[in-house]
Amino acid sequence: MGYIRNIRNYVGHEPILTAGVELFVFNDKDEILLQLRSDYNCWGFPGGSMELGETFEDVAI
């Protein structure tokens, strides 16, 4: 997250508007894929923030 980290250097904790992707991945048993987030130790959907030059498909991958 280099781009977002750089923006944070300028704006601190002020709100910023960013683009990102979250995925809902199901298997053949209709179970959903979750990931344990390292930032606040909770389960969530896989995803990420978009960096400059990326497409939404790049972010999803």
C-alpha cells in the first residue's frame, strides 16, 4: 500500500477517498472464503486498496 501510505503522510488521520475491491468467493458447498486480517485481527472478505496504475481486476487478483 505504498500510495495510500504516502497520502497518509500528508493528511494524517483525516478521511480520504480511495478505490478498492472486496471479493465474495464461494466453493461448491456454498462455503465462503474469509481471511484473518492482520491489521485488527478479525475475519473479513479478501480484498485490497487500489494503487496508481492498477485496474480493479489487478486489485482482485
